[in-house]
Amino acid sequence: MERGISIIGTLGILDEAANQGLIELSDAIARLQTTNFRISRRIIQSLLGEQS
């Protein structure tokens, strides 16, 4: 953390948006997977499990 800014990444931003009710995390992840964005299934399952 430099200058008071946390680094959370793309999935961190999407997770926070889902927590605030702005998006459906599963839909956002599905859309990301149609691009060249790559992430392990284990991380996806972990994030989606937290949303349940």
C-alpha cells in the first residue's frame, strides 16, 4: 500500500461491487472468461463460495 491506496486487482474490484449489490459476481466472472483474462478455477470457486 503506497499513498493509502490498496491494490486489490480486477477480481477484488468485482467482489466489492458484488458486495455492494452493484453487480452479480458470477455473471461478471462468466463475461471475463470469454476474454483473454485468466484465473484459476480454485480462486473463482473460492470467490463464488463467499458470495453464497
